[in-house]
Amino acid sequence: MLSASLVACAGSPTGPAASAASATSASAPVSNAKSVLIVVTNIDKYPTSDRRTGYWVAEVAQPAKVFADAGLRFDFASPKGGATTADPDSDPRNPKGHGGGDAVSLAFLADATMQKRLGETLKLRDVNLGAYDAIFFAGGTGAAFDFAHDADVQQAARTLYEGGKVVASVCHGTAALVDVKLSNGSFLVAGKNVTGFSNREEDMAGNIKGTLPLSIEDELRSRGATYSAGAPWQSNAVRDGKLITGQQPQSARAMAEQLVAALEK
């Protein structure tokens, strides 16, 4: 099971997850703790093939632990709400996968409370965005299909960013940011220092051109962002003010730590 602190900090007092959190923890969350909305994909299969997908476990598990250890509350949301699915390739219990035996991911998958909450995520359109101090878009290739052009995703990112809140993403979760326009008509990422899953990593992962509906790197560059990538599969998180992006699963923890640091300012 995950640490008691993770269960205690999971769920804001304004969301349905709060009751589940308080019921399984020794003490209620600190009333003045800051809150993060974690958004995950609803897509569990490539629309054009039988290839399975979903959210990448480490990109949810690692940030969740960082947030909990920092005393932050968090809720899970998705574009459609309801059930979400982990990409089987990211499951560290899968001998043919690429989960890497990550202990944090293993504990997360074994935590019945966390899995229950990911099975009944909030519908993003119905979320009271004003209740959150940050929004974080988790990755997994599924996000490339439902984040990029979703009006509710764009509205959530724009609302928090223009409200002076923190907006963060990792890997393919950065698809959520590529089409977000601010009230002045400019792209949110224009002129910003950002990262995300690189074209080189796409090639190494076997995501040949046409398999996914977009290239994170190409889309960011085309929107006027200053894109940079570190070495493949090495941690790389980039912060530009209240905007924080992580390159790939190995960057999830660093991205989350920068989000926490941004909230402490």
C-alpha cells in the first residue's frame, strides 16, 4: 500500500474524493492545504488499431506521491469522467512492458483507494476549477488522442493559467497545451520554454509517423514555443513561470517537484 500521507492528502474538500480519503486516513487533510487537479486520458485503445493505451502509470504515481509528501490535496479528472485505464506497457508487473519495476508505481497500483478513484474520475467539464491551485495533465499515448483538441481541456488550462495558477504536464500529456489560446488570442505556449516527448523518443518507442495524431515536439514548435529536449529517457523538466513541463516518464518526479516549488512561492 502507499504511505498513509498519500491516502490522507488524496481528495479536496470540494470533490467527491474527499469522503473516500477521510474514511481511510487517520487524520483529515489540512484545511488550508493547496490542491492539484490531475487530469488523465479516457482513451484505452488506439482508434485505428487494437493497440492498447491509457495513462502511463509512473506519470500519475510519481507525481501523486510527491504531491502527498508535500501535503497537497489532489483529485483525478478526465475529459469524459468515470473510468480510466493504465497503459499495460507502463505496468511494472508486465514482464513485456516498460514500467521498469518502479516501486512507487507498484505501490500505487496496489492501493485500492487510488485505483477506485481512477475508476470514477471527475468529469472535467463539471469541475469547479476555482477550487484548485494547479492543474497537471498526465501522459500516456492515450492523451495524444483526447487532450489536444478537447474544449474542456483547453478551457481548464486557460482558466487556471490566466488566474495565476500553475499549469503542468508531462510527456504526451503536453498535448493538452498545444491548442490552448489565451484571452488575447495568443497560444499559451508561445514564447515559453517547454519540453515534452521528443521526436527522437517517438522513433525509439516505435511510434512511427502516422501512428499518433500529432508530434508533441512539432506542435509545440509550430505554436511558437521554445522547445528543448534532454537526452532520451533522462529526467528533464522545464519551468517557465507558472508553466511546468516534463519530457517523458523519467521526468515525472522532477516535474512534480517543480510544481510543488511553484506553489510555495
